[in-house]
Amino acid sequence: MPKVPEASKPVVTPVRVIIGVCLVAPFVAMLWVGSFARVDPRFIGIPFFYWYQMLWVLISSALTAIAYQLWKYDQRSRGLTPGGARRAGTGGTGGAPASDTSKGGADR
């Protein structure tokens, strides 16, 4: 009897949607210039226009770190290695080859 292919998890998952929002939010915030093109309120004498953008540098760094951690979690939960191959024992074709010829020749 032929082997039935393994049903894969959906490509669009809630975790991946959150990752997308984390990565898109800084772009939307910086491209929507009308929301921060003003002088007031000032923060320690710095106009809003400048300190708002500098605040988004920190927020963007935090969101990128969160997105990275969520991506690692998503890959682990799907049974994938960082390169995208399935880990051994998870139903995929990944894992160690039957004979290792990568060390310069045939089996010894």
C-alpha cells in the first residue's frame, strides 16, 4: 500500500500573522507622516516630530526581536530546523544520511 503523504499545517497561522504585524507596524507608523508632522508636545525641549521617530527606533527593535522569537517558536512547533528541513524523527525526510560521503570519499 502506498505511503499516505503527511498533512502539513497551514502556512498562514496566527503566530505568523502576529509576526507580520510586528514587522509591518514600524513601516506604517513612519510612512503615515501626517500623524506626527507637528512640533507639540515637546519632550525635554525636543519637538514631537523628532522624538516620535527616535521612539520608533526602540519600538522597531523590540518588535523585530519579538517577531524573531515567534518565528523560532513557529519553526520548532512545525518540527523544522532553522534551514527549513524537517528534523529527524518528525515524519520528514530530513536527518542524517545513510552513508556520510561528505568527508571526502566513500565509506570506509
